[in-house]
Amino acid sequence: MPLLFALLLACSTDYPAADFLADRAEVTCALYSDCAVLELYGWADAASCQADLVASWTCTEVTDPDVGVGCVEGIAAMSCEQLYDEAWPATCDTACAGGAAQAQDTGG
């Protein structure tokens, strides 16, 4: 778990969009790695997955820090079955203003 993410859990008064995107990519790519689907989506490793996801998502502002943290926590808690069912946390749909880190986090 990234240090910034841990600190946000303790005191979520602000969640910069760039940090949210990086944290979300980290937990998403960890899930892909745990579920052995990185290569299926076109990535050789978690680092390339993270770089591609952050570059492809847009988010100018996290609408509510608690919603952003809930999205990241929700992805971190997902099982492979939830991934296969595309059961992304609903909070991820509303975490960003001015763009969206899409629930369809596939395709490297």
C-alpha cells in the first residue's frame, strides 16, 4: 500500500487527482497481477500496467476525498471473481470531476 494512500485513510481532507490516479492504477494492476491477467490485457508487468492506466485516465479533481479513498479501497478488496464479473466499486464512477478513471480498466 502506498504511503500516501495510508495517510489518506487516516485523514482524508484532500486527495489530489494525480495521487488518486496513481493509487488507483497501483491497486488495479496489483489485482490484475494477482488474478494472472496482466498479459491477457497486454502488459508484461505491473509497472507497465500502472504507467499505461495513469496515462489513459483523466481526472482533474477528486469530487470527495472519501469517495476517492473508497474507490481505491474497493479495488484493493476485490477478488478475481469480481474482476471477471467486472464488479468495479460504484464509488469509482463518481470519484473524478472533469474526466473519469473508467471502470473498464483494461487494455494495455
